[in-house]
Amino acid sequence: MASDELMEKIVNLSKRRGIIFPSAEIYGGFRSTYDYGPLGVLMLRNVKNAWWRSMVQLRHDVVGLDASILSTPKIWEASGHLANFTDPLVDCRSCKERWRADHIDGVCPNCGSTDLTEARAFNMMFKTFVGPVEDEASTAYLRPETAQGMFINFKNILQTSRKRPPFGIAQVGKSFRNEITPGNFVFRTREFEQMEMEYFVPPTEAPTWFEYWYQERLKWYLDLGIEDHMLRLRHHDKEELSHYSAGTVDIEFDFPWGWGELEGIANRTDYDLKAHSSYSGEKLEYFDPNTNSSYTPYVIEPAAGATRAMMAFLIGAYCEDEVNGEPRTVLKLHPRIAPYQVAILPLSKKESLMKLADEIYADLSPVFSCDYDDTQSIGKRYRRQDEVGTPTCVTVDFDSLEDNAVTIRDRDTTEQVRVPIAELRDNLVSRLGW
Ligand code: ATP
């Protein structure tokens, strides 16, 4: 399928099925902002939950944090963002559009002119004012990354969690960047969600942990069903490294328009802890009782985008095939990522059937995210579930009232099996790997 066509299909499906809506449509829209609808909010939450499960819940060396978005500008002074978090901006003298110089190769993509201004550094942080007076002293910034929350809480967490290096602090939340050219649907937006973890290690162990983390993170995408030919690792060369990094690897995904970053794994050295220590006057070190000395840990950071990852999962899962000679659209999403794991479908609106279907919903919904649909023909309902990636449908039919069994239908094979209601929950738990 042509890449434009695939993107158009995903954007249309997202809108038609309540996954992602362009924001403020009734007002004519607001450039590159999006709202996550009833199915999108489930899917995005599943992406974040799958990350949290793998990074925090299943490990005893990583703890969580939810830091504030608004905070003192001193953080951004110390971190280097006020001075360095810039993109090179050029103006087209002919049509007045603005572009990121490193994205356009000297030619205005709008009008084709080569009459561009010199590139100037444009700081991407959103500025606002805290309190009623709008002056220099009340200026604050929306965070452009979640990472700094972990550094400024290093001491608090060291003292309260009793963790010792190597250990990590993880956070999921919104970040804001005044991108010059947002676009490609939710790939690049000005408001987006990140999933970041700062892993504090003894400096000599940093290279080993760096390699460990980029392999782990690549495995996460593979385990959640992205095919390996759609993923690759790309090592940054020296000139490309950020001001704080001693090494960076990007995990890239084969987007319809080409390879693009999903996640960056960086060896941030002791840059941030030392910078905050020097700006705040607080010691941000670890005292090692074994050697009776203190050191500033190095930090390995896997930094992923939740909204960007969700888009990659949508693209990776999109399929069109044929069932009984009829075309169908199916999202082959991993059960942990799909908005619903189970759809409960009473064959008719007869009261006794709906009552049984309700009981099944009450039994399954504490365990799985379930949909309930009693509209239209059963074939149409299967198609609707396939299109949004629901891996299993449970059909309650007239025989169910007699034999106390239901039919489970598999999304990918479309195979159907009859299962006693008493065994349904356990059957789904093992089928979906719950
Ligand atoms: P890019 O080069 O694409 O601008 P970056 O290298 O600046 O990205 P990082 O600062 O490493 O990105 O941020 C970590 C992750 O956060 C990225 O891999 C991406 O998944 C996500 N991310 C960054 N900027 C955006 C954005 N504007 N919209 C959506 N996700 C983003």
C-alpha cells in the first residue's frame, strides 16, 4: 500500500472509530492538536500501563514519580534548556512561512523559494506567568521533558525509598515543546506524553547499563507485537549528541514516510545531578558505605513518547485481508495494547439473552477492558471489533440459555470455539496471556 494511502486510512479510522480526533474541530481546528476519544484513551492508557508494568511493576530496582509540570525556571537554567533547547529556525522571504532549517535542505517546502533567512536559534520551551503579574520574575516554563523531575527529586527518593545504585526513577506525563513544524498526525505535536526513566549507576558501570537498556527497550516493542523488520537501532555519532550525552541510541520505527525516532536511550553521565547540585547548593551524591566515600552517579535514560508509540502500534497493526471472500480491516494489536480485550455480543435483544450477557460482562469487566454491543447483525459486529483490534469476541446465543456455554471468536484466525460459561474467564486469561 502506498505510504500516503496507509496514513490516510489510519487517520480516517482513528476519527471514524473515536480513537483520535483533530482538536477543536467545531472551531475549525487548532493546528496539530489532537483529542483522544473513547477508544483512543483506552489504547493510550494501555501503552502507558504496558510501559509502567515492564519498567516499574515487574522490577524491584525502579520506583515511580509524578512531578509537577510547572516549577521554578532555575531547573531549566541548570539543565541547560534555557541556553540549549533550541531548533534552527529559518523564514522564507517569499511566502513568509517558517521552517526548521535541518528539516528542509535549503528549499521552502511551501513555495519552492531558496530565498531563506539565516538560521537563528529558537527556544522551544513554552513560557507562561505564575501569579497575577506578568513580568520577568513571574516567568515559568512548561516542562519540555519529564526527566528533570527525577533529578531534582534524587535526594528525596534516595532517602525515602532505601534504593541504592543501580536504581531507577520512572515517570509518565505530558511534556510541551513549541515545535516549529509539528506534523505527521501525532508523530510530532506541541503537547505530547512521555515515558521516561532515569537509571542511576556507579560511573564505571554506565557503558554496560547503557547497552542493557537499549536492548531491553527494543525487546519491549517486539514483545508487544511490532515486527522486527519495522524496528532498528541507530547510534548517534559524536556531532549529533545532545549537550549532556556521552552516547545515544535511537530506537527507530519504519513510519510510512521513512524511519523515525520512537525512543532515545542516552548515557547522560553525571551532567544533570552535577548541574543541579551546583545551581541549588544541595549535594546530590550517593554515599557508598562499602567504600566509605561519596560519588555522583551516572544516569542512563530511556526516553520514549507515549503518543508516538501509540501511533507506531496503530501503523504496525493495520491490516486488510479477506474473510469468506469479503474484505475486512483488522488491527492486529497485542491484547495489552488493544482498547478492548473482549467484546460481549448477545445475538439478539431478547431479554433473557441480554440478562445473561450482562452477567458475563459483570464477571469479565473487573479483569479485562470489555465492550458490550447488541446493535446490528453479528457479522457486522465482528467487523467493528476487528477494525479496532479487539482480540476476542464472546457471543451469547439462544443455545447459551440451555447449555450454559458461549462462543469465543478469535480476531486473527476468525476461528470459533464453544466454552462453558463457568470456564470462560480462565479460558480468556490464558488465551490473552493475562
Ligand atoms: P525529535 O528528534 O523527533 O524532535 P527528540 O530527539 O528531540 O525528538 P527526545 O527529546 O529524545 O526527542 O524525546 C524522547 C521521546 O519523546 C522521543 O523519542 C519521542 O518519542 C517523544 N517526543 C519528542 N518530541 C515529541 C513531539 N513533539 N511529539 C510527540 N512525541 C515527541
